[in-house]
Amino acid sequence: MDHLDALEAQSVYILREAFNKFDRMGMLWSLGKDSNVMVWLARKAFLGHVPFPLMFCDTGKKFPEMYAFQKKYAAEWGVNLIVKDCPPIEEIDPTLPPATRSAARKTEALKRLIAERDIQAVIAGIRRDEEATRAKERVFSPRGENAEWDFRDQPPEFWDQFKTDFAPGTHIRIHPILHWTELDIWRYIQRENIPIVDLYFSNNGKRYRSLGDQDITFPIQSEASTIEEIIAELEATTIAERSGRAMDHEAEDAFERLRTAGYM
Amino acid sequence: MTLSSESPALKLVVVGHVDHGKSTLIGRLLHDTDSLPDGKAEAVIKMSERRGMPVEWAFVLDALQAERDQGITIDTTQIFFNTDKRNYVIIDAPGHKEFLKNMVSGAALSDAALLVIDAKDGMQEQSRRHGYILHLLGVRQVAVVINKMDLVEYREERYQELTGEIRKYLSGLGLEAAAIVPISAREGQGMVARPDRMPWYEGPHLVEVLDGFNPPVLPTDRPLRLPVQDVYKFDERRIIAGRIESGRIHTGDRILISPSNKTVTVKSIESWNVKDPALGASAGQSVGITLSEQLFIERGQVISHESNPPIETNVFRARIFWLGKKPLEVGKRYKLKLATNEQTVEVQSIETVIDVENLTSSAGDKLERNGIGEVTLRARAMLALDEFAENPKTGRFVLVDEYDTVGGGIIFMEGYPDQRARGDVRSTNITAVEHRVTPDLRARANGHEGGILWLTGLSGAGKSTLAIEAEQQLFAKGYQVYVLDGDNIRFGLSSDLGFAPEDRAENIRRVGEVAKLFASAGVLVLTAFISPYRADRDRARSIAPDLFHEVYVAADVATCEGRDPKGLYKKARAGEIKDFTGVSAPYEEPVTPELTVDTSDKTVNESVAELLAYVEENFSLTRNGGGR
């Protein structure tokens, strides 16, 4: 069993625990590399099937390449896709810094989707190595009635015994790839030949390392135009993965505020 | 400098008392090994300046506002870093007592641990508690750093003094520190090079110690344990899903399902997006298998091979750590989660509460938050499990109270037998013969019905005395009566058995079978065996449920020890007899016996009279003024 096998086995175990415990559950499919890996892992866990809907909160501002990708693979993989439009920016907390406020539209759409469909659990593809507040996450992470995250009082989680008993009204986020790193993701994409949006590859000396909305996501300088080159680039870099995501950098605690309020 | 991610990172937890400098150590380690992203070191320096303090490397980790303000780590954080040798994930666990649940969450994930101790403060309560919990969690690779050596002028005497104390404590837990390194994280001493301020220190520096730890080894060579996680029927295949916790499995293997005790053959190992179907799988893999027959299988059962199956029991002992806001108490019920199994368990007893300060244990009837103790738990249903020492993955569990995980524990079976059914009929081609002499005919000939009076109680409670006396008096009244006791069973039928829990259980099973034969022959059988385990007596009852009458011969340990007719208690107290009931092995009182005879404040004659009255009432054909 190699490193990728071990990561895969753990993710499969988590997804199977989640599926056993929740009837009304959905997986966030943001179309980024991590969420594509996550969908792939679900098909591994359930032997080719994805036995819950994939959910997409549409800001209307994704790259055209992303929408095309979604159309193609939703059909090819035969998944049950639910698209939810995000509310306009005017409905979002105006005290947030601009890019943070823009990102918060997704949180609001997700909250509404959860309410409409009475969803108990949402599977999200965050990773501990991405960002400091995500490093503190649990695999099964309870949220309050308004989706808020209380990082000060998280349940104990050890020996793969996740929190599966809840007071009524509790909502759960499940993080099956929390233990993966960015490099792990790329190596797995390479091994499994998982499709990804072309924007990750270099075009005119630039590529996207992390994908979000067009107006708040910026490309990095890069000549990497194949997965091999991306892996080589990442092995040498000391720049953070989310450096191209504006909302992480507007204030010392911007991302923390987003996550406390229910952002992924 | 970055390494390839092809090999898994070693997971290292950093524990210790609050304010002993764990976060500073990690921040400094990241900086000194060139593992910080661009600009992070500058940001930390700027952040420190803004707060008007010297460079605080702990800020590297403290991404959350709340933490910076309080200056303590609330939750575990995971930090990726590397040395020339390999990648690491550091888990920074909070040292504050309030956050023990977070420390446990972090430490349970780790392959090795680093215990940080303040050179000035020395070992503090949480240093000790964390050490103990590492031991309970099964983390066996531990190194210690004595931090803030700058505060004690880098003195060797202080290092030597603390080293002696630390080694002594850890050896009391059965742990040995890989090294005890004197460092100053703030001043960068002893982290990635020999500490030039401590020329007297000749041991390895911190990074050398970390690089000396071994990566985890998957238990592929242990007996197979595959706890069933779920059963899927997405298409025409019926797939049993689960993760192999230990051992290997192959198609064509004959497997045993516990605790239902059914056997079946593995037909296939299923997977998706692989070139060739797998013929085998091993520890660590999440698999889906199909079986040769459609057996009823559900989540929580454990798949093993027929040889080396897990222990089956409904009662076990455990060393636990308690995280609940409400204390653990005798008689309380919790949800047990063991691998994928979930069952209700009751706390039968708390044997000891452990004081982490000096590792002494005392008796207690509750275990408070953050406490550690030894308990006996009883489930309603049979469980398949292992001792932690034999198989950690299936020998540990958590307890849930209402919605929350309130504790974790590791299992040991000392004093309790494996209850895996020995009574299974292994012979085949047995045809039942129909008797023409019915129980009724026998009863009429004897003037009483046959039956079993199962006397249970501590050694010295008076079982044999009572049985022999009753036998004599009943015989005088015309009863067909016979006593089965240690003397006539142990020297013959059970001469191959000793006194280990398994042997005692088997002995009781045999007595149950023999008693049934006597009772079926119309005889009134009195059995006089300690029979300390509820499960064994229940099994004896199940052999002949209509004939079985449980008689609890009650007397407390002190009374029995005072009598000590055979001098056994004295020997047991002196350690000359192992597994002696009431002293070094448990006695489980009957819950609903048909009769209780309390001998502690009665003469023999008074006790016998009670037993005889019960017999007349229940077995004589002339009871209630007439036959039938």
C-alpha cells in the first residue's frame, strides 16, 4: 500500500461512514481539482456510484471553462446535480471586506439550499494544508442552526470515531480529504487520470493554482502546462496555494470570519 | 527546501503543560528548517513588533484571533514541514487542561510524540497527564525536550535533575523516551544543530531525534479483522463494505462472522477504476467484498478467519480517559462505539481511579472530567473485540453520552473469559432418540420433579455446607437428590481444566450439561460452584431453562474471608493463588435469582430450612396440599 492508497482508503472510509449515518446528504462540487478528486473518491467508495446529489452554488461569475466542464462531466459521470443560484451581493453583510463579501454569497446560497431540502450533512473538499483555520477542522464538523462554526468548542475526534449523534437542528460538514495535501491531490489526479479544468495549466506564462470566481481569483506566473510540470513546480514552491484568492488576504481574520459564518 | 510527497509524512504530536512553549518550538522549527512559506517569517516579526514584544515564533501557528489574544492554543493545528530526511505533519496540541479533548484528538492521529517541558517549571500536572494519555492512546515513540534552557542559564545540573525525574515517570508508564534534549526554542538552541550554549550536552539535537523515529507499520501480519461498515446493493452485487484493520483477505477464503458465528466464503473483492480485479487485500485498505452465500450481515459485525477469531464477550475491562462534563458513574449507561459496532453498555464497576501525579490508584465510584481509571463495562449484546495489546484497532472504543463523545478506552480481559460458544455441536449425524419414559412418569415414581438448584456465591459463603446438609435432609424425606461439587467434578469430568477464566467457564458449562442429564433422569441436583460469571450461569440456564433454579448464597467478602474454611483467602491475599474470586478475580452477583439465602447472619440450620422450604414449594408433588 503506497501513500496515495492510504489517503484513498481513509477518504473512502470517511465517505462510507457519512453515507451510513445520513439519509439527506449532498456533496459540494465546486468544479475545482479538489472537488473532482472528491467525486472520484465517492465513486471508489460506492463502486462506481455516487449515491447522493452533487451540489453547486452558482455565483454566476465562474469561468466559462468551468461551466463547460460541469456540463460535460455531470452527464458523463451520471450524477444527480443540483444547482443553486447565489443571492445578489446586496443581500450580504456589508461590513465584510469586498472580496470576502463576494465569497460570502456562496455561504448564503448553501444555507438556503440546506433549508429548502432539509439537508443534514454537506460533504466539502477542504484540506488542512490549505489554510490555517481549515487546519483546525474535524472530519465530521458540527454547525449550529445558522451554519456557524464554533472552533472554540469542537467535539473530540479520535480513532476514526466521528461525531454521529446530534441534537435536533444540528447540521454537519463532512471533510473526506482533510488529510490530503495539494501535492497529494495532483499526484492522485495523475495516477487516476481524473479530468480537471484546463485553467490549471499554463497559458501565456500564467496558470490558476486555485479556482474561484473570475473577479476575485488571480493566476500565478507559471510555465507548467502538464500535470508532471505542475507537480515539479509545487515541489519547489514556498508560495501558499491560496495566495491567488483575494478574500484570504483582505484582513488578518477575513477568512476566519468567513468560516465562522459557515463558509467552506 | 521541499521533499517529494510520495512517502507519507510522519505525524508528530507536540504535547505538554500550558505555557511550556510548544507553539514557539514549532514556529521556530519551521523557520530553522526553511519550511515557512515566503513572507511568513517577516509577517511574524511584524506582528510581534505591532504588539510590542520580542519575536514570537508561536504566531506562525496562531492564525486565529482568539488564540493570539489569549496566548494559548485552543485546538489542535496541523502543520506540514520537512527535514532533509522526510516530511512531517506536526500536530500542535493544547496544553491547557480545559482542552484535553483537543489534545486527545490530535495525539490519537500521531505516529510519535514530543513532550515539551519547561526547564524552570519542570514536570507539571498536564505534562504527566499528557504522558499518561499518550500511553493509553498507544503512542509508543516519545521524545522529550526540556525547553527554555535560557531561563536556567543553560545549566547542566538542572537538565540532569529533570532528566532523572522524567525518565522515572515515563518508565512507570512503560514508556521510554527516545531522547531528552535540552533546548531553547526562542533562542534557537538545540533545534537543528548542537546547542553551542550547552557544550556539556553530547546527545542528538531535536531534528536528529525526530528523524530517528520510525514510520508506522501496517498490521498486515496480525489475524484478519474486517469490521463490517455497511452493506450495499446499488446494482446486482450485494457488497459488504469495510476497512481491513489487520491481516489479509483473499478470494476463496473461508471467513467467520462474529458474533453471529456463521462461516461463509469470499467470492470476490470488488473495486472501481482498476485494471484487474483484486484477488487479495490487506490491512489499511477499504474494501468491498461479495460472499458465496446470502447470509444476514450487518454493520458492526467482525469478519475474521476461522482460526484466530476475535474474543466474544458481553463484559470486559478497560482503562479509560474521561472527557465528559458529567462524571462517569457506576450503573450509568453509555453508547459504546467499537470499530463500526455501536451498543449500549453499563458501567458495572469502577476498579480504580488513577492519580496521574504519582501513578497511584485508589478506589472510587465515579470518574471526573479529565480523569483516568479502570472500569468494567457490560453490554446487553455479545461483542466481538480484542485486547488492546493484541490488536489496537479492535481493542479500543469511545463512549457517547447523549450526543457527545465523553471518553475513550482500551480493552483488557484480565479475569474475564472468552465466551465464544464452546457448546457448539461439532459432531454430525446425531439422531435424537425418543424416550418412552416421560418426565411426568419419572416424577410420579419419585414423588417429586427433577430439577437443578444452582447454588452460586463466593468461596466461604456456605454453598457446599448448605448443599451437603440439604442433600442429607431431602434424602431422608425420600427425594432422589445428588450434589455436584468441585470434588466430584474437578477430579474426573473436568480434570483437564485449570482455574484460568476460560477453564472456569468451560467447567461451568460441563456442570450445566451434567446437571441437565441428572435432572432429566428425575433427580433433584444441587450444584455448589462459585460460578462467578453471569454469562456462564446464563448459559447453564439456557441448557435447561425449565429445570434451572438459581440460588444466590449471599455473604460479603469480609464475612467469607473471616470464615475461610480452607485457608484460601489467606493464600490469595499472599498472592499464592491467582485469579481468586473476590480477591483477584471478579464475582458478578445474580440479578434475579429464584432464591437468595443470606448466610451472613444465619445458622446453617436456618439457611438449610429456607432452601428446603423452597424445594417443597417447587418440586414436591404434594405441594400446595395435593399432587396433580
